[in-house]
Amino acid sequence: MAHSLGYTRAAVVFHADGSYEMDLYYEIGNLLFGPDHGGLDSTELYHRLSDRAATGDGLQDELRRRIRDTVELRFDGRPAPFQISFPELDAGIPPRRGALPGSHALLKGQVPALATTFVMQLDRVYGDILGAIRAGRQGPIQRRVMPWGEASEPYFLGGDGEKSSPAMIAVRYLRLGFTHILPLGLDHILFVLGLYLLTTRLRALLVQVTAFTLAHSVTLALSLYGWLSLPSSMVEPLIALSIAYVAIENIMTSRLTPWRPAVVFGFGLLHGLGFAGILRDLGLPRADYATALVGFNVGVELGQVSVLALAFALSGWFRARSWYRVRLAIPASTVIAMVALYWTVERIFFV
């Protein structure tokens, strides 16, 4: 007989020394055996877990494995490692009334340097999540309620986690969009450099960049509003392949072919889905969804412009030289193509 998944409580505290901890109170039967609890009723389950806890037959190791597989704590969209302990099991203390042995886990970790947002996401096996986040033991509590398997709204690190205004939300997400191009978005950097290396004509560059910008802005919005979706296992290899195509075409020709803007537009649609995946990992505040989306997109554009500005600063003086294409554009495009083809194979077969 299936049991109700109920709900899980997750209480997170960020400390002044840069550490954090999460007290996780969950339905251990669901985590270990699934919703049917392996056919065990509550009394049988209690005795089974009590016996395992008393004999030390690997209950804690199994719980650690399952928690690591089903809990993700993200800072600025990137999963962070954490340690797991079981205070009551470690101390031999009986569980609180009505609870089962091992149903309380303590997760501890360090906040990455310069991180600005925190998001938690737990597997559907935990049911609905009632989250509470605070800065320090006495700080104001920020509530987060996450239905089955959904990520929490972002918690802004620093201060008490409250957003101050829509303008501040826009600035925060602008910064996140920028940093996910420079320095974190190497695949997007190489794509933009591939556009830059095609030709020395400014108009050709502007046509390509405009097509790319329009395309990724469209799919970024469509994906985040739930109107368009592709699995990342498909999107990421195609993004790598798009970089390889652009770089290889640079080797074959130095002019803007009639089809290049359309191809770049199509590739921009793919990159927009990639940006959407990043932004979903970062988390979006429901009350300021559009503001955060626009801020992130503007940050991405500023990052791309910065890549082009840096490229021009490093090579602009040589673009008028007769040897520019042979000695710089073609070798650089060759390196980009090789890296992108490697990524394509890696993302198809090894990720």
C-alpha cells in the first residue's frame, strides 16, 4: 500500500564565517524504500531502522548516498558540495516523538567566494518542501515552499536575504548574466569569437551579432515561460557543434555568405535554450520574474560586447594587415573548431 509522501522540512542557516548548515527532516521510509515503504507498516519500519542503527550495518552510508543523489544546493547556479551527519544516530539519542531513526540529517558546507544567490532543490521523493532560510541564528526567517521536485526561489546572500527593490533585482541578475559570459561561459565566448574572426568588415560582424542576440533572447524567454523546452542532453552537444560549424566556415571563407546570418540565428536559438538552463539553475524570484529575466539578458549582452571589445583590443590593429587571415584568423578558428568538436563528442558520449 502506497504511503503519502507528506512533506519535508529544510531549515538553512548562513553563518558570518561563510559556513552554512541545513537541518533536513524527511520521511526516511520514502527515501529508502519508496512510497510503499517496501510493504512495511510504520511499526515494522521503526523496528527495521532501529535494528540497523543499533548494529551499524551501513544505514548512515546508505542515507548519505541517497541524500547526495537527491539534494542539490546551488550557489549562483552551481552545485556545491556538503558534508552529511545524523546527530541523533551519532549520539545514540532516540528520535523525536513520532519520528523514525535517521529521519534527521544535518548538511554542512562553505559558501563559495563571491556567491550572491542560493537555491535548493530536492527530489520528488521528499514530497513538498517547507523551507526556512536565515542569516545567523537570530536573523529574520525567509520562507520557501517548494512543491514536489521544484527548485526554491533564490535567496540573496548578504544582509537578511530580502530583495530591496526591483532595481536591485535587475542589477543582481545583470551581474549574473555578465559573469555567465565572462569568465564562466567559455562555449559562448568561443562562439562570439567565431563570429568576430569571419571577416574584418564591421557590417558583417554587426549583422551576425544582431541575429544571434535576437535569436537567443527569443528562446530564453520562451523557455523560461514554459512555451519551449528541449533536454540539456540535446541542447549542449548542439551548442558545441554550432561553435565548430562557425569556426570551420571561417576557415573556408572570409566573406559573409547569404546563409550565414540565418545559420547564426538558428544557432542563437540553441544558445538561448542554454542560457535558460543556466537561469533555471540560478532560480528566478516569482514576484520579479520579468525584471530578473531582462536583467540577466542585458548582462549576457554586455558580456558578449565585452568579449568583442577585448578581441578588438588584442587584434584590431592587425585586421588591416595582409597576413591577418592566414596568421591569425585561420589558426584561431582552427583551435576553436578543435575544442568545439571535442566538446561535441564529450557531451554526447561522456556527460
